[in-house]
Amino acid sequence: DETTNGSDPLDACDPDATGDDCDFDQDGTINSVDTDDDNDGVADVDDAGQFDPNSDSDGDGYADIDETTNGSDPLNGCDPDVNSPACGATDNDGDGYFAGIDSNDPTFDPDDADACVPDNTVGVCDFDNDGLANADDTDDDGDGVADVDDVDAYDPNSDSDGDGLTDIDETTNGSDPLDTCDPDTTGDSCDFDQDGVINADDSDDDNDGVADVDDAGQFDPNSDSDGDGLTDIDETTNGSDPLDACSPDATGDSCDFDQDGVINVDDSDDDNDGVADVDDAGQFDPNSDTDGDGLTDIDETTNGSDPLDACSPDATGDDCDFDGDGIPNITDPDDDNDGVDDGNDVDKFDPQSDSDGDGIPDIDESTAGSDPTDPCSPDATGGTCDFDGDGMINSEDADDDNDGVADVDDTGQFDPNSDSDNDGVSDIDETTNGSDPLDPCDPDSNSSACGNTDMDGDGYVNNVDPSSPNYDPDDMDPCVPNQTVGVCDFDQDGVINADDSDDDNDGVADVDDVDAYNPDSDSDNDGFSDSVETANGSNPLDQCDPISTFGSCDFDGDGMANNVDDDDDNDGVDDNYDPNDFNPNTDSDLDGVSDIDETTNGSDPLNPCDPDSQSAACSGVDNDGDGYISNADPADPFYDPDDADSCVPDHTVGACDFDNDGIANSTDDDDDGDGVADNDDVDPFNPDSDSDGDGISDNVETGGDGSYDAGIDSNPLDVDTDGDGLQDGIEDSNHNGLVDEGETDPVSTDSDDDSLLDNEEDANLNGVVDAGESDPANPDDDSDGILTIDEDTDGNGSVLNDDTDGDGVPDYMDPDPFVFVSLRAFLQGPFVSSEGMMHDSLRAMGYLPFTEPYKNLEPVPGQKPFVHMGGGGETVPQSVFQTTGPNAIVDWVFLELRSKNDPSFRLITRSALLQRDGDIVDLDGMSPVVFRAKVDTYYVAIRHRNHLGIMTAQPVPLTRDRALPTTVDFTAAGTATAYGTNAQKTVGSYQVMWGGNPDANKYSVYQGAGVASPDRDYIFFEVFLDPANTNGSFNHIAHGYLQSDTNMDGKAIFQGINNDVDGMIFFNILFHPQNVNTLINFFITEQLP
């Protein structure tokens, strides 16, 4: 204890130095010898306090040590003060004032028989003469301010809140004498607009959108700072500028409507639409249509038309003059002045229209003098015209220009002066004079046009130089000089070329022949002419016939072209080693047996010693007798790189030691050292062989140490070492012999030690965690932080049948964490104190909704007071509401789990049901409430749609124990269960949640403004506006599931018997424990942070 308390446990005088052997005053003399133990100047025998230098031995009010220090006598009651009570002064009335002393002394009592003289503020007196002694009076000066709050409890004219008004005046006038901002909220420390910022720090004290420095009324939101007739607050609300007299209405003389820098009174065009105000149909509307033509003034001005001319830009109206000829359209026979009367004009307002469809605009024809309504004027060459005027239209006239030459021969069908035979005389003249207009030698055989002749029509002429390629030595034979023309017979087979499919008779049809008139052409480009191939029976169109050695051919007919075939003759010898790629009878190893025969018989066509080791070609050397030849080609599979070592290149022979374990293969039981005996090994000379076929090599299964260790290694001769139905190769999916992450153990039936066998978890034994399966390699199958083995909630040794939250998913596979809580609370509205439980009128009347009401609840439009962090949309079947008695459902409640570190932070929310006896239950109407939350400590809050919410005073631990859930009971009076001050109302021996909050905010308010609107107003409007209240009666009763039904009897009543205002709002507020002055404008605040 001494060590804990800081004293010395080895010093008998510490901490108490009053013992005889101690030296209390540390003057070097022990107490038993010292005559003044406390060294206060008074001998111990006279000292009122032997060990207290501050004792007052003479009772004069001065400590002994002080008197000794100051030179007065500590044993003389009149020294230093002769007026001291100890010096003959009396206080018979016990008021602390003394008779018998100097009258000028502040403690002089002129009437020692009256305790209230000279000071009537003492406890036994009644300062304000209200019949209560000061000691019992909480307001001694009767100024309406409790003494504990009064700046001067005995001065009714004191100003406790320092607002310049006396306490008594404020109380008399109904303002709060303790609130410096009541009644005047314009002080610097006040918050006039209740926005949470005091006036001194608030740049806009009345929150009207105008800074105080600019505001015409700093504390009047209805002031009009810009003098435009609209209040500042209305302008701010509606989005106009409260400091601009031209906002929202910019039509005033001093405004500039079109923002062109000229005020309206000086602006000749206020809306800048191009129309002067004196002419404008809408002076302040650029979209007005002054000329009434259907186009706005601003559009016409922008597009360049005249906004004052109804015929601009469209002059087609009856009163307009489209062609500007001075005649209005309605009386003008030719509106577009294109020479075509409107009745015949295809478009009477388009001079470029083509009324006769001849491709020439009407105006152009009129200007040129042709007829714009005649399609043959000015051009008469059309099919329906009659160019030569002979009475026949052109399409039916064989000689359109009547020049004696048929149109088909006429070089100028519509020109009688054309010269079709090019002899210098026009067709019409030749016809008139009797010569042939189609004969260049008629009438003049000496004309330049009368030159070469081609009598046989073969394209060659006979009257040119014989050296010319066009010379025809026989102008009577069309096959001379060219016999390939259609009428000739090139191959003299009696069929003219035009009818002959093989003109050169080389066996290749002309369509396929590279040269149809050359029997020596080579159509398949194989080096043989078509005629030779045809004569010899090969195909002149097949490059691989008769020789198939070309790269694109397939010599051996194996389906592979030679240029991609490694063995073109299919004799078993790669072309790279074959002396003749296209001869299967070649003998590549010169052993006298052809390659094809060796391949067919199974010997090596490249080994001269196979099949006959005695052949002349077999001259290989094998000194070590291992069957491998040292002088063979290194590419030869029988080549021996070390002819002195019989174990090279094959060390599987008996005398060798394959695994280098010191034991010859012939005597070694396990030649490859993979832990599998040779007689069991699928390949005794391959440690990577897989004897049991499970996908894991023998060497890996035995751990690479050459021996199988049962219980440690997987069995290389058993596909399922642990016999659980999962093959080793599936369990060790990467076949590396290790149990890697995500893999199960081939030698354990419960790889993750979670009490579930691997084959129970992987039911289809495929090594994949399929839907409905758990993970045999994960000890926490649902990854919820609780091991599977610990999720045996009922303790029966199996986790398969535990489903705590009843969702059909066993706990060990349910990733959603959950906790249970048993809550109990009463709502004031339906609470019946005589029964100690609530009524269930809403249920009995059928008003309770089957779906929770909180998700979409908006008591005030646009405001959703119930913030959801999960939950929402919970529903119950009708059967839940059929229960009666103490477990009958009263209403839905809204529950919140809040952070243990910050009670204002919501973590998880959901809706639940409230029973008559106060129990809050889950959606089945009977079970403890389950939350999807991890096991932890939480603040738990209960909220209701028209009551003030409550929350646990401290965070409480929640567990997964359904049978023994955490219990929180808010109903017992006198317990500090709820968070905050006066969080609930006390009703007898019960605590109930404050009612009277129909707008579901954080306050219950009867009247006044500030933090919230009065709740009675909410009730008034819901009742008054009820569709059934057809008479607009204040006494109307609304029925249903209503916010205003604060007593929850199924009826919302504003005034009258059992109304929802008085009991739940007015009297709650008037008699609230904190409303010490019983103010009706007091408001109850919900205690949730």
C-alpha cells in the first residue's frame, strides 16, 4: 500500500509523522521532546491542533501560523481584530453578522434578533416574499430564472443572458431570459436563420441568398434589395438575382433586355430581333412574328429576309408579286414570268421549271424563241417528234432526215447533209442526183474514199502492197491468208472452225487449249505437246501425266504433293537420304535389297547389315558387343559413340547400372530407382513412368528418394492412395508430389481437417468445387472467419445439418455472417400502462402492411429519414398477423447496428416486428432477430415511423447463439439502458419510446419554428387533406395506416376526443423533464447521434 500510495515502507514516520519518535515539523527535535510540534508559535499544551499549524487556537478566524508570522498573538482572540467574535462579538440570530462590534464593520449586525437583517438572501429568509424560504426556493428573486442559472439570484433586474433585457422583463414578455438570442436573434452570437452558423460568422444572416453587405434587410428575408418588387428570398428560391433589378424581369426602362450594352429606354430595338420597337409586334420577344408570315422576327433577320414584309422570304402568297411585274400573284396570269401561263406551268413560281419535259427550262425556251410547252421545240430528234415532217414520228420512220439513207446506215440520222460513204458528196445530194450515198466509188471511182477492196470479206484487201500484213493474195477465198476465221476449217476435218470444238485437232478442246490453232502447244506445261500426249495416251491437261515428279504432283499417290512429302516414292526412306526420290526400287544401303522391299519386310533400308549381316555391304564395327556400330553414320540409330563401353549408348542391358546405385541391372530389383520394383514398373528404365496411370510419375509419388513411405508418399501403384474416391492425380492436380494451395492431400481423407471427408465435400469426385459443393482444401468453406469444424452449432458432431438462419444453406457453406439479438421496447402511442403492454389495433383492423414501410417512406416529400444499409423490402405472410395475445404484432420497427467506435455510423439495417409484450422478433413473428453481421460489439438502435428512436447506452456484444442471444431490454424504468438524456418517457414502472413524431425527423415539436416544423401541423394537413374529408372539417377522422396516427389506434384525429396531438405531443412537451419552465415551444430531441 505504501509503495502504491508513494510513501516509504521503510520509514515509520511516513506517511504519519505524529508519532513520539517522529519529527513532525522537521526542526531536528522529535515530537516527544519538542514543545511545539507543528512549529506554529503555540505550545502544544495550548495548541488547538498540535500537529496543524493552520489551527486557530484563539478562535479569531486567523490561523496560528499566520498570526505568529504576522506578529499578532495566536492565543489572543482580540489580536489582531478587536471586532472578532472571539473578542466579545455576538451572533444571536445566527446570520453570520455580529453585534457588539464597530458599526462600520461589514459584518456588523444592527438587529441581532432578526436573521434576515442585514442580509435577506440567507437560506431562512424569503427574498421575493413568495412564501418559500430562500433555501427551498429555486428562484429566490422571482425573475423566472432558476438560481443556478441566474447571474444574480437576488436581483430580478439582472440580465443573465446579457442581451440588454432584464430577466424579469423577459419572463414577463415570454422570451427566454437565458437565451441571449431570445427575443432578438440579430446579435453576433445568435443564429438568425438557424443554419448552424452564428451571425458573426454567417455572411448571409437571413439566408435569403443575399450577402449581408449587400442586403437591404440583413435580418429580413422578405426585403427587396434590388427594388424590383420581388423579395430577396423569392428571387433566390426561383433562381433570379436578388441584387439585379432587371432579374427576372429585364423589360424595365433602365434594364438592357437584349444585353447589347444599351438600356431599353435608349435602345430602339430592345429584343435585338432586327425590328424597331415602334414596329415590333413583341418589343421584348425576339420570337414574335411582326409581319405574320409564320417566321419569327429573329429568324428572318438572321436569315436575311425582311421581318416586316409578309412576302419575304416567301413571295408566293396571293397578295405578293412573285415576279415583281407590278401585278399581284392572284391576278397575274404568269406569276413567274417564264412565258408559260400559270394554268400550263408545271410550277408557276419557278421560271426554271420545264413544263414540256424537254430538259430546257421554260424561261430559257421563251428567251430563245422556242415553245416551252412543246417537247419537240427546239429539238425535234425525240422519238415522238417528226424531224423531216413526213408525217411519221422518228421512232417509226426508217429514214428520219429523209436523205435516202436508212437510219441504221446513216452517219447523221438527223442530218440530210451527212456523207455516209465519205466520198465528199452529201447523202441528200447523192439521192437527188441518183448516185449511191453508201458507195464511196459512186459517183467518183477516183475519190480518195474509193481505195482498198475486200471482196471475200475476210478483213484482208487485194489492192495493197503484197508486203503489207493486210494483203490478200486471193480476194475470193476468205480463208486466204488466214484460215483461223470461223468459216474456214483449220484442221481440215470437214468442220468449220466456228462449229469445231477442237480447231487444231490436238485432242484439247479450244476452251482449254493454250493455243487453239497450234497442235504443238503444251497446255499443261509438262514439256510434252498436246498432240504428242494425245497420240501417246497421256492427259494433255494434266501436268503430272505422263511424268509425276513435279513438285505439285503426288508421285506415290499418298495425298501429299511432292513438294511437301518427305518420302516422295513411299519406299520408307526420307528423300534427304534416298538416292532416287522417285524410285521405290532404289537400294539406298546397297545391301542388294530394294528400299521398298526392306520397308515392307521390316528391315532397315539404310542399314547394309539389315536384313543380312553377312552381306558385302555390311562392314560395321562392334568391339564392345553391344550391337551398336561405331563406324556407322552418326545419324544411324545403331551408331555407337563409345565402342569400348557396352553400356553406351544403351545402359539398360543387364551388366550396366541404369540408376547408378552400385547394383547391376541384372540384380537390381528397381533398375530406375523410382521406388517401384521392376516387376511392377510399367517401364523399369524410366523413373518418370506412371505405373498406376494416375498422371503422377512414379518418382514423384515416392518423393524422389527411391522408396515408397506409406502415410507420407502417395502410392505409385494405387490410383487412390487414401481410398476416398478422389484419384491421386486429381488431388495433386499439378502432379508435383506436393500439397499446394487449393489441392487436397492424396494420403488424407480429410485434407483440411474440417471434419468433412474430402469425398463428402467433392461429391462428384472431379477435383472442382462445383455448385452445391464445399472446398475440401479450405478449412473455412464459406470464408466467414469461422472454421468449418467450429460451425457445428447444435454440437451433434456433424456440420451438415446446421442452418442457423434457416435459409436452406448450411452454416459451414453460408458466407453471410450472422448474429442474434433479443430486443424489448415499448412505443408510447399504443402503450396501455394498466396492462403493461401495447394494444394491437392496427393489426386487428387489418391496416398493417405485409411489406415493411420504411424503404420508401417519405413523410415529407423528397426526404427519406430511414437510411438503409442493407435490408429493405422485408415481407411476411398473412399468417404472421393472425397471432393474438401478448405475441400479437403491433407494428414494424426499423433496427440499426452502429459502429462500436462511432455510434453515428450505421453499419447494417433491417426491419423487424414488434409484439404487444415489447419483444422485437424476426419475420416469422416469434424468433430472435438475426442480422447478417460478424460476431462483434455494436450499438443497437430501434427506430419507428412516428416515434423518436432509441439506442443502447453502450455497445453490446452480439453472438451467433440463437438459443441464448444477447438480450437488450429498454422497457424497465430506472435503468440506464438507452443512449443520451431522457431518451425515453417514464410511465409508471416502464420506459416507453417518445411518441409524437409523425414527420419522422429527430424532433417532436408542438409550436414554434427553428429546428423543425410543428408536428401538430403535419397531423392537421394529413387529416384536412384526407380524400374522405369532403367537407374540409377540422374534426374529421382519417382511417388507415397513417403517420399522423400517433396513438396507433387506426385513426388520425387533429382535434376532439382521443386526438393525436394532445397526448403524444402537447403534454409530452409541456411536462418533459428538461422543460423546467413548461414552455410550449420546447421541443423534444431524439437522442440518436
